[in-house]
Amino acid sequence: MLDSTGRRVVEAAFELVIEGGLDAMSIQAVATRSDVTRGSIAFRFGTKDDLLVAVAMTLFDESLDVVQRYFDEHEPTGADVIDALSRLFAHRPAAAFPMMIAEALRPRSPIRVGYARFYDELRALFTARLRSSAAVRAPEVLAVVILGATLGINLQQQIAGGGIPRRAAFAMLREMLEQATAPDLRT
């Protein structure tokens, strides 16, 4: 758990990532933005990679909370997993997801393990939700398909920028999920 200074540093680093990508997140830029000394940042977080891990883990934990809150507030329908993702991606922090995913793909990325943990927890949340809302043949596989499609949409967003119709892609994904959970496809 971060204290108020640590949280300020992570928020400043996060804003820099959103504004200019991972390269914009230098220790000096974070120190300037957060009004915390470089020495204090180094003491609290260590290296730039350690700070990146803190930023990523904060993003991942907050994202899981957004999805869980959505599920707690809504009845299971099957397609609601797409609605939860839509809510997640409507939040400003989600702007960093494409960059974090691209970073996690690097073989020696400092956030690779954290992203894998996040993905596993999100997949488990989706699998449980699909199990409770629709009798699909393989909720575990459907959760992987949904997350894979989401990953693809986000990577395309990173590569092509604003040219990707993210809302339309999520609407199509929701439509496909509704068809997959239709009574004639249930076991």
C-alpha cells in the first residue's frame, strides 16, 4: 500500500505514460510532475523499472476493482462481461493499457509477470461470471476468446492510434457473445 507521497509519484508517472508513452516516464519528469525529489523516488521505488512495475500494478489492481464493482452492481447476463470491459475502457487510466500490453510483450519486461497475474485474475473473474450467467459449453474458453479479442483491439489501438473504432469493436464483440450464449448454443 502506498502512502500519499508514493501515490502522488505513481499518479505523476501514470499521467506521463498516458501523455507521452513509456519513454516519457523518466525519474526526473516524475519528480518534477509530482513535486517529489529524485532521491525520495529512488528510495521509495528504486529504479525506473521498479516505478514502472508500481504504475502497472496500480493500473491492474484498479482495473480488477472496476470490473468486480460492475459485476457486483449488475445481474449476470453473459454479455455483461463486455459491458464491464466497456466500463473499464471508459476510464482515463485505460488509456495506458495498450502501452502496458506492448511493454509486457517484451521478453525481459519488468511488468511481464504482473500482467500475467492480472490476466489470470481477469480471466478467472470472467469465467466465474460466464458460468453464473449462461450455460455456455466452455466458459473458460469463452473468457480466453473475449480477453484475446480485447487484447487485439488494444494492440491495434496502440499501433494505429485513433483510427480504431473501439466502441464499434466492443459492440460487435458483445453481439457475438450474445449469439454465443443464445439458448440454441447452450449445452
